Amino acid sequence: MNKHPLAALYDETAEVEAELAARAPDTADHWARTRELIDTYHPKRLRLAVTAVIEETPTATTFRLALKRGGDLPPFLAGQYVNVFVDGTSRPFAISSTTATRSYYDITVRRVPAGRVSNLLIDSLTVGQELTTTGPMGTFHHNPLFHGDDVVFLAGGSGVAPAMSMIREIVDRGLDLRFHLLYGSRTADDVIFREELDTMAAESPLILVDHVITDPSSEWEGATGFLTAETISALVGPLGGRMVYVCGPQALYPFALDQLSALRHPRHRIRFEASGAPARPEAQPRWPSDIDPYGQVTVTCGTASFSTPRNRPLLDALEDNGIRPEVACRSGECGLCRVRVAEGTVHQAEEARPRLCDERFGYVHSCVSYPLTNVALEV
Ligand code: FES
């Protein structure tokens, strides 16, 4: 059996550490080499060419991205994403390909109503074109030490992309990890990777795949409805202490959390990959009930000053006005989009994962923060 990719990366790191220790007396050389290694494994930006466009379903397309000159891309952990820069903004897309190859990353994009970046990529990106992305990022991946060897994944729509990368990795690397995917789609035609998923499930006792269809045709014989507590119980059985991963459209998160709570599954055994800022921040418990989410406020940032509705994330409002903080996850996790609120009050969504020092010094994650009053920001 092959080593888990994390163990392989630890080995690679140990080699680097030994090399650095041997060079330690020469501090300048030590730091230069360290920088070079960091840039190799964690580049801030990659310039990638589209080498294939694969139509998965009528609404979902996979883009294969590789270095133009060829060669290995930085390693990644199944479940991580790259942030794609396009049209003056950016969006994170999970890598759907296997970690067993480093010659390309696949990203699988689904058309969504009013989806600015997704729809632009699907409508205009062709083989040979180039994109700027970040290196692989994110903490939504299997950790063998804490997540165990028997996991459940609830996916909706293109939220299947990180699951696909994890399953491909299990198969390609021969990992001893049992993986049960419950994949919700509207119709059978919307199921992304259906043939490959079903083939892998048929060939490996470690891979279990259940498609759950909300709007089935008369020929559909599988599970139907939403990923409710009853459906999860019926398909998976008792969850026990298994880690449950959840990835899909925004609405899936509160819904899945409710269903898993109903099953008395402990919160610390649930991992979410949020996808974007909440569309209705006013529906969150901490939004003040007397504040109109559609009202306009003024945002001041340096010499710029502009008006924006309260329910528009600060990051989007800044980008609309040509101000671009560093950004990656756009869902409150990575912290790269931090801005300081010098004046005024903002609502920071529940998705935000601020550090104690951010709270103390007035920093918020702008991708999931909304101006409740006129605000002055430091970017
Ligand atoms: S971009 Fe990651 S927290 Fe905002």
C-alpha cells in the first residue's frame, strides 16, 4: 500500500530540513534557499494554460490547467482549491483531479444563476488560453491523524469536486480509507462524474456512492429528495464517530448542520467547505433586526469613498470600486482579505474565522463582512 500523501510530503519536508541544517552556518544562503523552497511549494501566483476543456454535464465543465512550459505543479492535498483571478475579481475552485499527478490541476465549474466568474469561464475559456491562479490552498482535506479511516461526504452540485479528488486519490494511491459519498443533484443529468464515480464504487469496496435526486424522472430508481437526516441514516446507517465533510452551495450548510444535529452528530466531527459569502446575511442570528439590509451606506477607504448596499460583502464592494485586497477563499476561512475597520460597525458573518488579535485590533474578514453603518476602512 502506498503512503498517505501527507506522509509523503512530511518525508519531502524532512529532506529539505536536513538540507537546510547542513547549510545553517551560512545564514544568507539558508534564507535564500528557504525562500526558493517556499515559493516552489506555496507560490503566491501561478500562470497556467488551459490544456483541455471537458464538458461533464450540460451545466458543468472541467478545465485542465497546466504550466505552459510543462513540468510539475506544486503538490496539493485532495480537497484543496486554487483561487482563479479573472475579470477584476477572483473565485476559489476546488481541484477535482488526483494528487497522484502533478502535471495538471482540474477545476470543475458549474453554471449558476448570476454566477459572474463561473459563467464567464464556461462561456469563454478555451484550450490555449492562460489564467492566473494562486497555488493550492485550504484546510478542507482528509487528515489521517484526526479524521480516521472511515469518512462520509455530503456533496451538492459542484461541491462534488473535492470529493472527486479524494476518491481518485484513494484509488490511485491505494489508500486504506473508506469513503461514503452522498451526492445531491437536482436531476440525474446534473450528476457530475457519474460514470467514473459509479465505476470506482463498483470496483472498490472502500468507495460507496449514493446519488440523491430532488427532481427525479420516472426512470430514476435511486434515492430521492434532499440530504435529510432520514436519508443520511437510511444510506449510511449510524454515523458513529465518523468525520462528515460537507461541500456544496451556500444553502447546504445550515441545512446539513440541522440534519446532522438531528442525528446528534457532534459538531467537531463535521467539516465544512464554505463556498462564498452568505447571500442573505440578514438571515443570520447576529444581524440587528432593525437594520434594513438593502439600505445604502458609505464606505471610505483612503481617498476613495463610495456607496454600497449593506448586504454586499465589503470585499465585493471594494473590488467594485477598483480596490483589491489580497484574497483567496472568499468564505471567511483564510484571513487574507483582512481589513481594519477604523470607524463604523460591520456585521461579520458566522462563517468568519477571525483570530483573537484581529478582533482586538479591529480587523475583519472583508469577504464575509457587511457594513451596517457608514464605515472607514484601512486596507
Ligand atoms: S478571502 Fe479568505 S477569509 Fe476572506
